[in-house]
Amino acid sequence: MIEVRNVSKIYLNGFKALDNVNLSIGKEEFVYLVGPSGAGKSTLLKMIYKAEEPSSGKIFIDNFSLNNITERQIPYLRRNIGIVFQDYKLLPKRTVYENVAFALRVMHYSRSKIRRQVSQVLELVGLHQKMSNLPQELSGGEQQRICIARAIVNNPKILLADEPTGNLDPETSWEIMHLLTKINTRKTTVIVATHNKEIVDNIRKRVIALEKGKLVKDQQLGVYSTNVK
């Protein structure tokens, strides 16, 4: 599903965020992307949803080259990619329902389809009873659940989560990760960039480790430690 071939990223200040990275992520996989700050995790995720361009190399999704995509095609690419951010990026003056429905309205879904899909996804994340609340009326974990609901409301093939538990307490972090694994069972490819060693070591999935822009480990059912090359 996702192919990264010889990808490097060098910013204008000379910083090399990625250094000749090669990896393949299959359909319906669950993958952890780990490594210290500055290792290149966020840069790689941004390239997958076309927020960053590689300096060299190619990225493919379903055999379609992102290098050749036009500006007009990018919104259609992103319809198949849900994104969850550490800092939520919610609309503060919109209700839970409106935050989740926003993307569907942009895509001109009918009102009945929006109501149906938003209701279903809020039920999935456990927030159906709070659809009329504003984000600031909810806990951090609940706000992250809104983000997840918004990311998957149109049933994307891929879900990217960049440090989804970074601002949460341990108990809430576990709840969010179990929700992401549940979404994975619904045939969604899930990629989670994280520093949370305990979660990686206990919810055992494939681990891809980056260090100084290089891929240093790619291990099935691995642990966080990057010592295994």
C-alpha cells in the first residue's frame, strides 16, 4: 500500500531530516514509527499526506507515485488518509458534531449521509452523548477521541497518528491506543509515531525505528529499543 523508496529530505538550512529511507507498509498493517525527537518521524508522515516533498526518492500509495501528483489531486489523495495530531487542531467554537462533520461538508456529502456517518463514528469513539458539547468542555482524552472520529469519519484507507498520546495521562493513553487498534481491525492501515515505550512494548505490533533520519530497525512484533538493527 505505501512504498518509500530511497527517500531523503534536506531542508534549506542544511538539516537532513531523512537519509535514504526505504520501507514498505502493507494494506491493513499496524505500524509504530519510533525514534528520538528530530529522528524524522513527523517528516515522513507529512510526506505520506503530501504536506512535505522529498528532496530525492519516491513515495507510492497503492502504486500511485506522489511525486507525480498535481495540486488539484492532493485533496482527493487526502480523502483516503486520516490524520490525528498531538495538539488536536479542533475548531474551538464548533460542537463535537460540527468538528467531525466539517470534512464531510467540505466534500459535499448530503445532510443525511453526514448525520449517519458522524453518529456512527461518535458511537465508535464513545462520544455520542457529547456531540453537542464544545471541545473546551471535554477532557484531553475526549478531545483526542474527537480528532480520531474526525480522521476516520469518511472511512479512509490510511490513518496517520503523530504522537496521539503525547499530552495524555497513562490511563487515557492506553484507551486511545486500544481505540486505534480497534480501528485497525476495521481494515484501516494505521501508522503511529510515538515516544511511548511502554505502549509499544505491550501492544506488540511492527516497529520501524528512525535515528538521525536513517531507518535503523524494521521489526515485526518488536520492542521500542533501537539497538536492534
